[in-house]
Amino acid sequence: MLKMNHYLTKLLILLCLSAFVNLLVWFCAYAEISDDDMSAAAIMTRLKPEGIVDIEGTAKIIVLTENDSARPERGGSEIYQSTCVICHGSGVAGAPIFGNRQAWAPRKAKGMAVLLNHALHGYNYMPPRGSCTDCTDSEIQEAIRYMLLKAN
Ligand code: HEC
């Protein structure tokens, strides 16, 4: 009985020891994981301000887009004076000259649909949108209408 007890005590000590070692290994592993968690949290913290900046950027873009669409349409003469005049004012690269009835007559004969299509997408040396990147389709059309009217 005593011998058996002795054996049991040995077994118990061995079990305790292995449990302790297990606990130690587990603790170290856990400590490492929690360290990783910490750095992950640190990364998250470091990333967070960027996320906020991104959201603000998106919000700004949305605001800008809203402002842009809220901008009142500019008239044909305004668009002409701001962009089209660069070439159509003096006939750069063969552009039909402003107010020149002879130059504009064959253009007018093509009809607005064709002229608008050429003005929007480019036509030979005529650049797309007359290089007015922020012009709406209808603003381009108004500019064409204005040039046609002045060449009547
Ligand atoms: C960089 C010079 C340039 C600018 C800026 C420019 N144009 Fe032109 N445009 C041309 C040239 C060159 C032609 C003649 C193309 C041809 O017939 O080969 C032309 C032709 C046209 C035509 C006649 C197209 C056809 O089918 O006959 C229209 C309409 C026109 N431009 C509208 C505009 C409008 C509107 C603007 C301003 C928003 C503008 N252009 C700005 C160079 C320009």
C-alpha cells in the first residue's frame, strides 16, 4: 500500500511537472500571440487615421461632385470665350473662323447632331470637347450654337 502510494506520488509529481511545462509552453505561446495582437492593434491604430483621411477624401469628392453638378450651365458665348476662341478665333489648324459665314456654311449643313458628335469626340485637329474638360455636353452644344449663330 505504501509502495503503491509512493508510486502514485511519483506519478502525481510527474503529472504536475508536465502540466507545469505545458502551462509554461502555453503561456509563452499565448504571450507571443498577445504580443502579435498588440502589434496588430498598434497597426490598426496606425492605420486608423489613414482610414479617416480616406473617408474625408471620399466625402470631399462627393461634395465636389455635388457642387459640380449644382454649378449652373454656362452659356455658349462664355464657353466660346474661355476655350473655343483659342483656335476658332483665328483659325488655328484649319478651324472654321468665328463669324466667318463661308467657313461655317458647310459645317452648318452637316446638322447639329454631327457637329456635336465631332465636337464631343474630336474631329481631325479639333480636340475632343475643344479641350474643355469640365464642359458638359449641353455646354459644348451651346458653344456650337453660338458660333453657328454668329456666322449666320
Ligand atoms: C485646339 C484647337 C481647337 C479648339 C480649342 C477648338 N476647336 Fe473646334 N475645330 C478645330 C479644328 C482644327 C476644326 C476643323 C476640323 C476639320 O474640319 O478638319 C474644328 C472644327 C470644329 C467644328 C466643326 C466640326 C465639323 O464636323 O465640321 C465644331 C462644331 C467645333 N470645332 C466646335 C468647337 C467648340 C464648341 C470648341 C470649344 C468648346 C472648339 N471647337 C474648340 C480646332 C479647335
